[in-house]
Amino acid sequence: MFLNILLYYIGVCSAGYATPEQIHLSWTENPNEMRITWVTYLPLSTNLYYRSLLCKDSIDWSEKPASYTIFDAGNIFIRYEFIHTVTIQISSDCIYEYYAGSYYGWSPTYKFRGLSPGTKIFDSIDMLLVADWGGGTVGQLTKNLILKQISLDQVDGILHAGDLAYDLPDLEGMVGDSWLNMIQPIAARIPYMVSPGNHEYINNCSHFKNRFKMPINEANQGTGYFFSFDLGRAHFIMINTEIIVDDKMASEIYTEVNWLKKDLKKANENRDERPWIIVLTHRNLYCSVDWTLPYKEKNSNCGVDSIILRRYLEDLLYQEGVDLFFQAHVHQYERNSPIYKNKTVKSDYDDKYMHVNPKATIYITNGNAGNIEHHNNPISKTPQKWSIFAAEAYGYGKLHVFNKTHIYYQQYSSGREIAIDHLWIIKDKLRF
Ligand SMILES: *[C@@H]1O[C@H](CO)[C@@H](O)[C@H](O)[C@H]1NC(C)=O
Ligand SMILES: *[C@@H]1O[C@H](CO)[C@@H](O)[C@H](O)[C@H]1NC(C)=O
Ligand SMILES: *[C@@H]1O[C@H](CO)[C@@H](O)[C@H](O)[C@H]1NC(C)=O
Ligand SMILES: [Fe+2]
């Protein structure tokens, strides 16, 4: 009794410290699973309460205890966060409704669709692609548009290719907390998958690793830094380009590149079911901005980095027939043609908004969801022939994999709330 009163008192006094926050969903390495993660600032036992709806064999409200890890988010000070996770079995036919917490504080109730990778084959999936996303005014614009989009439009997953929050560890981790709270209304409803960028490495990736649990595989040893999954008619791969460009991590390069080789080989064996292979990374292989020139950055990321990355990755992507390669880090949008060895490769038919049967990987830079660093000038002082369209608008991409033959990509401007670019990719062969 005394303990209860004491705990109640603590709960009331520290309103907010016991209430789940930073709620987000993610897919795991197993089909038919969803992981739900949230944070409290007190070491409480919390539960997930959930039910399934709109399907045969719906389950009524059930309770599943979460387990938590203790994470010191501080830098100068110790600042404990209790990161709770629970994984539940889901079925693609159902909608799930859930809330989390304990007597001392409850989350809002959210719903998500029971879709997960690696299950049955179906057509038509829609993914939002974001990168280089922080809080602040311009980051909020992207949040607002994505919130609107997920309530009106089909969105099955969100893939964030590095540079989160600017930066997760800043202000004793409070910048990370506040960004995760900003995205909560989105990430608590749509699975949110992440891979690291250079900003995650500022703190040795400890915030990234603790706050996000991505699919594990034999090569990433539980870090979740690189992984792949099958959804709809596509095989998605998120890789970590920091390993490749940072000399300090040289020993890890081949762990990742060899895994990628094996993963692409396997994806090619499965190509009659999932003919599209889509890779997302943080750094660029092809962009026409020379970062020694624009007004802000003084390094030469699209020069030196891209030369290193091409050496490790380009032949592999080409030989294994990767259809689309999304890159970020440069804060702008740039859509390139199919490219091999720095040259445009002609498709059976090309126009500004369409490639029919492309014969090389298409490279798109989408690194401008909005953050404190602002954007790069999209007007290149070293223009490249393979660059089709560039814009500085803050925003994100939407990738619709219709079926085995059609992909439609749109780039949105978060400020103007319109699509500023689009592309059809059509193919009648399984691969080039
Ligand atoms: C960074 O992480 C690696 C692997 O988790 C660890 O071996 C290394 O000691 C860490 N370095 C620092 C500076 O914390
Ligand atoms: C790529 O080709 C362009 C000409 O289109 C040239 O200016 C540039 O230096 C080449 N880059 C590399 C890395 O070969
Ligand atoms: C694939 O999707 C496109 C775009 O909606 C459509 O035009 C085409 O007929 C579809 N193909 C098949 C086989 O369903
Ligand atoms: Fe970056």
C-alpha cells in the first residue's frame, strides 16, 4: 500500500516521466511480426494492450509485457531513458489497435495495418522515402505533409536513409527525444525503418543502436546497420555507406559488401516473384553537385566519397541488376538517368519522365527532408549529362511499386505541398 502511494506520488509529481513517448513501429527480421518501441524516464514495468480488427479470427484486447533497456542518453550528465520494446505476431489481413504504458501513464491509442515483409506476394505497395530529417521549422513542414499524406493516401512503410534529428545525442539526448516525439504521430502508425548516416556516427552510433532496433542478420551482428526485406513486388536493401567512406572502419567494409553480394544473389534467384531491387544509402555514388563549390559545405562529398563508393559498389549494382539506387546526404533533390561508369545508358524508350526497360541502375538523390543545415544549391557548377532534374525544395519521395512491370516515383515539396517531379519506370523483363 505504502509503495503504491509512493509510486503514485512519484508518477503525479513527475507527470510525463512515466508516460510512454517516442513511440515507433518497426518491422523485424521475421515475417508477421511488428515491434513497438517507447520511452519512459522512470524504470517502470509497462505493457502493450492491443487487439486486431476487421479480419477473421480477430483477437480481443490482449496484454503483452514489454521489456526495457536502460540507456544513458546524456553526454556531460547521466540521463537515463528506459527504452521499452515488445514484439507481437501480426497478420496481413488485420488492422491493429494499441496503446502502451502502465497505471502511471498511458500512451494515446494508435492503429496500424498488419502488413509485414516476407509474407505472401501481392501487388501495389507505397513507401515514403526520407533522409536528412531533423526538427526545426523546415523539418516540421515535412512532418505536416507526411501526417496529411498518411491519413489520406496509402503508405505502407517509411524508409529513412540516414541523418536523424541533427543530432540524436545533442543537448544530452534531448534533441533526439524531441525529434522522436515529433515523428511519433507518423511512426506510431507506419513502420519506420532507418539506416545510419554520418550524423549517427558523431556518437559512435550508440543513440542509433539503442533507440532503433532494425532487422538483424548474420553479418550485421545485431547492429541493424544494413539489412534487406521483401515487400510487394520489390526487394529493399538499406546499407550503411559510412563504413565504406570512413577509413577507421575499413575492416568492416567487406563484412558489409560480402553480405550485399550474397543478398543480391539471393534476390536475383527470386526475381520472378519480386523483379524490382531497390537500394537505399546515405552517401552518393552519383550527384552533380560538387561540394567544394556550393556556399555551405567545404568538403567534397560528391567528389571524393562518390569515387570511393563507386569503386566498391558500382559494378555490383550493375551486374546484379539493381533498378533504383536512392542516396541522400547532399541536401537537395536530383534525379539522374540510368548510369554506368559515369555515362547515361539508353533504355528502350526514354523521355524526361519515363524509362522503359532501363539497362542500368537509376540514381536519385533525396536528402532534403529538412534540417538545421539548410540545403545545397541545386544549380551545379559542374553540370553532368546524366542529371535530369534537380531542386532544392525540402521534401521527400513516394515510391509506388504497382506490380511486376510498373513503378511510379514522386518527389514532394513539403513547403508547397505538391509533387515537383515524377518518374515512371516500366519493364517487361525481370531484370536488365
Ligand atoms: C564504438 O563502438 C565500438 C563497437 O560497438 C566499440 O568497440 C568502441 O570501443 C566504441 N568507441 C567509442 C569511442 O566509444
Ligand atoms: C564524368 O563525366 C563528366 C563528363 O560528363 C566529367 O566531367 C567528369 O569528370 C567525370 N567524372 C568522373 C569521376 O569520371
Ligand atoms: C501494372 O500497373 C500499371 C499501372 O497501374 C498498369 O497500367 C498495368 O496494367 C499493371 N499490370 C498488370 C499486369 O497488372
Ligand atoms: Fe549526411
